[in-house]
Amino acid sequence: MSESRDWDAASYDRISDPQFEWAREQLERLPLEGDEVVLDAGCGSGRVTAELLDRLPSGRVYAVDVAPSMVAHAQAALGDRVRVFCQDLVELDLPERVDAVFSNATFHWIKDHDALFAALHRAMKPRGRLVAQCGGLGNIDRFRRIADDVALQRPFAGYFEDWRGPWNYAPAPDTEERLRQAGFTEVACWLEPKSVTPPEPRRFVQTVCLIRHLDRLPGELRGPFVDAVLDRAGDPLVLDYVRLNMTARA
């Protein structure tokens, strides 16, 4: 089965406060003079791109996302303040090389991190900075196990016969080695637990955590699938996120 890569951009923009706050924390690790050219690698709905733009009064931002709905939402939200491209990051093609790459909650959706880091390195100026965070080893493990167990039950099982989760939750040491192999220096990677209790649990999990499960199901089974997962996950819903942080220089 061909896997979708699109999202409900409007819903994501509404419920992605945890990801937005993590991004703001990361921005503190990216020193900017204000005149740099920066890539937002996996811009999503554009909320974080707007934060980058505010830090670059004399600079430029290129925003890239593979999901058409996210690109459309970001472009509508940001207007002519930024150029937004619908591209796969492993096939990145920008008008110019960038001084810095920033990425939040994106790299774990990309299976081939070797190809990803090589593409980012090619897109950067010498000594450019990379600051990124994504899901790392152990990310929402309990919730994903519950979802996969529900997927094995009737009436859902027939839609998951060849199911392979799309995520790449990598360990920190492996990521450090891959970054170095791609040509990066001054590499540092580390895991950081982040517990989340979403205020709108149903909307949050169907928009973020279960989106690729729901892609496989016909419309009439999506609601029951979410219900079954939430019933097992408990109330209040607590999601044990683990974030993989990365800093490096090209």
C-alpha cells in the first residue's frame, strides 16, 4: 500500500503547542545575527517559520515541507515573507546555500538519515550551523505499542497486514556517526524525555500520533480505531515523548 505523506495542516496548527514550545527552546541554541539565510527543514504549518523570520529582520528563510497541505497553509499564513517549497528533504534543491538549518519534529519521518544528512550538508555554506530536534529512540513507545496491538484486532487487522511504521526513532550515538559521515563537525546529539498531556487528546492523537494508522482505514473505521486506542491508553492521556537533539557545523 502506498503511504500518504500529507497532513491535516489546519488541525496540526491548532494542536501542536508542545512541538511549538520545543521549537522555541531549540531556537535558543541557534545564535543569529539577523542577516543570515536559514532553512526551516520541515516547516509544517509555518508557526515555527514565523519565529525564525522574527529573528532575521535582514535575512531570508526558505521553508520546506513534503506535505502539500502544510506547504499551502504555511504560504497562506506567511505570505511573501518567505519562500515555501514542497520538497522531500533527501532531494533538497534550494536557490542558494544557507547559513543555517533549523528543524523541529521532522527527521523521524524520514527513513534514510544518511541521505537526509548528506542532502542538508550539500545545502549549507561551510561552517554553517545545524540545530534540529526530532523523535528519538523510545519516543511514545507505550502509545505506539497500544496502537499496533489495536491494529491487530478485528475489524482493523485486514488493513494492517503489511504494516510497517513510517518512523525512524534513532539513538543519539548512531545519529552522531551519521552526521560525521555526512561531513558535519562539532557534532553533539542527546536524548531528552518530554512528557505531554494534550488538552485535546482525541484531536491530538488523530492528527499527530495516529495519522499514518488512520490513512490505512476507511472513514467508518477511523473513529472506532481512535476510540479503541484511547480506551487502552488511559485517562488522562500521557504521552512519553523522547526528543533527539542535534547540533553540528557543516
